[in-house]
Amino acid sequence: MAAVLVPALLLVLALVVDGSARLRAIARADALAAEAARAANTAVDTRSSSVGIDTATAARTAADYLTRAGHPGQVTITGSRAVRVTVTVTEPTTTGLLGSRAEATGTALAELGVGTRTGDLP
């Protein structure tokens, strides 16, 4: 009985360990995408009459954040007040049962809201 149970338990343990690497990659990708999008939204254009995002500065700020974090990503300005960031994270796995690495992609959309909760932005 031990000859059957021990290998089965080791297999389950290996799946849990490699599965946790996949979950870490997913969480890291989501966090990096959200923080890069938030950083991009700090590039507010205050020179015009309506409040919006300085698109060149926003894209550069988000790309710089991802570069410092060491993960590739894509920054898309989706409107005058919205930035979408997509980032890919690769984590090594411990046992290699599910492959030698776990890869995950995270996407975040940040919309600039200025001084109101009703959606009536200037």
C-alpha cells in the first residue's frame, strides 16, 4: 500500500508546488499591470481647458514602470482619460512537472476621475 500511496502523494505535492508558481505569476502580472496603469494616470494634462491624460507622458511613465519591474508589457491609451496596460510575467517552477516555467498575462484599465463621484467630469 505504501508503494502506491507515497508516489501518489509526491505527485500531488509536486502539482501543488508548481500550481502555486502559476498563481504567483498571475497575481504578479495583475499587480504590475494595475500599478503601471495607475502610474500612467499620474500624467495629467493641466494645460488644456478639460482635464485629461498627457498621452505621451502617460505611455512613457507606464513603460518605464514596467522596465524597472523587469517585465515586458504593452501600454495603450484608450481615450483622453483611460490607459490599458498588459504585462506578461514568467515565474520558474520548482519541480517542473507542469513545465519549467509558469507564464501569466495581466491586464488593467485605469480611468482618470477628477473631483467627482457622479461621472460628470469636466
